[in-house]
Amino acid sequence: MPKVSSTDLSNKLGQYQDEALKRPVIITKNNRDRLVMMSIEEYRRLKQLDRKALFVEELTDADLEAISRAEVPIEHDHLNVEFEG
């Protein structure tokens, strides 16, 4: 991901807008990463990955039933070591 200072961004905005259509551009200030400029398509794709957190009280009986029946796929069984003391 390319990095650009906010000063350089101001001087070459069009160039970096074009670059952001291809891949995200990190914008820095005082040598620290501060913002990311990206295409609207990439932003929307990332927003679709957002998940909503709920309080337990907000779960329906169907949600709770589905959770109680859920099983970890066998190919991830090795992760159970995390629960072993």
C-alpha cells in the first residue's frame, strides 16, 4: 500500500485519487499513518464485512438454539488446544 504525506497529497491530489482507485493509499501526518483513501467499491466491500454485536438479551430463541447446535468443523479441531489448561 503506498504512503503519502498530507502535504504531498495536497500537491498531487488527482494522482493519488487515481491510485486509490487501484489500491488503498495511506495518508500520513508527521510521519504517522493517519488516514486511508480508497475507492468507494472497496469501502462498500469492507462495510459488508461488518458484523453487528448483540446483547444476549437481544437474541431470539431461534438464535440461541442455533448457537447451541453449532459445531466447529473438524479441520479446526486443533484449535481446541486453546481451551486446554
